[in-house]
Amino acid sequence: MSAQLISGTALSQQLRAEITQRAAALTAGGHQPGLAVILVGEDPASQTYVKNKIKACEDTGIRSILEKYPADFAESALLQRIAALNADPAIHGILVQMPLPKQIDPNKVIEAIATSKDVDGYSVLSAGELLTGLPGFRPCTPYGCMKLIESTGVSLRGKHAVVIGRSNTVGKPMALLLLQANATVTICHSATPDIGHFTRDADVVVVAVGRRNTLTADMVKPGAIVIDVGMNRDDQGKLCGDVDFAKLREVAGFITPVPGGVGPMTITMLLMNTIESAERR
Ligand code: NAP
């Protein structure tokens, strides 16, 4: 049996077409959606991420503002900029690119962003909204994983879902979203003794660890849905995920590739959150 590929590239294109239409409707009504992106310092990876986010805004008709500051920018000055953007009615989402230089406390920065504009969904209040089932912004990567699972047409109700990884930005919110969708959820992490014991019983496995071959073919039930969040390099320097893709493909029912799976969905869900924020106004 060969698993069906879940293409994040194709799903992203579909969702971006919908985002473009919704952005156009908002703009026609005099409320063009706006995203502010703040970059502090010169980290090359961060520069690339920011460039991709700005381009994605341009492509879909979302207005974007890029504010770039030097690596020695003061925390107080950054907090002042965030306060100004919080008060700006033309801005519906604020994103501060991480990591920040060490003189700036990332938690203070995240908490300074108005919850109504926290399109990354990283603040304590946004996390609380997710935990309690209130409407709010869902962190973009797990939100994208949910869309990928939804695209298979398989209902999560009553299914066993295993999440490997428990970070605040991926693993934990992922588990909460699966729970909200009526799955029975198990979370595994670095102190879980036999992860295969849990994954072999799972209908859905989401792997967000950052280590190659964390999930191998002998750890998966035939027909399961496998979502690979990991981003690693193989021995040839090629991008790869956390799962043994070639072998798992023969066992799973559905599987996301790396690249072309979860990656493209993350920016798409940032755009989606920005549109949702603008529509809520
Ligand atoms: P993270 O903050 O480093 O968290 C990794 C998690 O994996 C931790 O909870 C850790 O457990 C767990 N872990 C580590 N070693 C393990 C092991 N041997 N067995 C089981 N669990 C283990 O990473 P993250 O931010 O969640 O990201 C995870 C991966 O996803 C990375 O490769 C990252 O680059 C990728 N990612 C991709 C996207 C995308 O858009 N495609 C977005 C975000 C992240 P403990 O808590 O016990 O330490």
C-alpha cells in the first residue's frame, strides 16, 4: 500500500486564492487588511522568513509594513513601536520575527501585542483562548496541520491522535486543536520511554521534534495519517522532516512530504489569521 500524499503546496494555493478574494472584499469596503512585520537584527534566516511573509502579503492583496531595526535596538523602543501599532486601526496583525537579540525579552514583546492583533497566536491570552475553546488566533503551524488533516476528509471524532513534541508553539497547541476536534489525544516527548507503544495505536500522528527518523515505519499503524512538522537536513544537506518518509509511505494512509507539506501552510495560516482579524473589525 502506498500512502496518499497530502500536498501543503496545493492546499496553500487553494487557501491563498480564498484569502485573495476575502482581502479584495475587505479592501472594496474601505478596510484593506494590514500586517505589520518587525525584524530586529540581521539574522539571515529571519531575513528570509520575513521576505517570504511580505511577498505572500503582496501576492494576496494584504497591505504589509516592514519595520527593520538594528541588532542593538532597545527593548523599550520596541515596546513603544508595538504600542503604536496596537493603536493603528489600519493594522490588523502584528508579527515580531523571532529570535530577538538577547537584550530583548521575547515574552515581554509577545505579551505587548494586543490579543486582537496577535496573529501568531503566541501570547498567554491567545493560548488561554485556545485552551478554553474561545475564538482567537491559533498558532499558524498547528492551525495549518489541522487544515492538512481536514483535507483528507477523515473525521477526527473518536480517533486516537498522537503528537510527538510539546513546544508552546507547535506540540501543545496541536494537541489542543486535535482535542477540540474530538480526537483522543496522547502527547509524547523526550521523556516518553516507548513512543512506538503509543503511535502504533494511533490513527493520526503529528511529529514536531526536529530530529530525523523520529518516526519509523514499524511505529505506525497501517492506514494512519502522518503529519511531519520537522525541518532537518539529511547527510546530503537536503531538507528532510522527522519521519522516515520513504518507508512510512508504504505503511501510512496519508502522509505530508518535506518539503511541500507543513512548511507552505505556516505562512498561509498567518495570512488567514490576518484576514480573520480584519473581518472581526
Ligand atoms: P522545540 O521547541 O525544540 O520542541 C521539540 C520538542 O520535541 C520538545 O517538546 C522535545 O521534548 C521533543 N523531543 C526532543 N527530542 C525528542 C525525542 N528524542 N523523542 C521525543 N520527543 C523529543 O521545536 P519546535 O519549535 O516545536 O519545532 C519542532 C520541529 O518542527 C523543528 O524541526 C522545527 O524546525 C519544525 N518546525 C517547522 C515549522 C514549519 O513551518 N514547517 C514550524 C515550526 C517548527 P521536551 O519538551 O521533553 O524537551
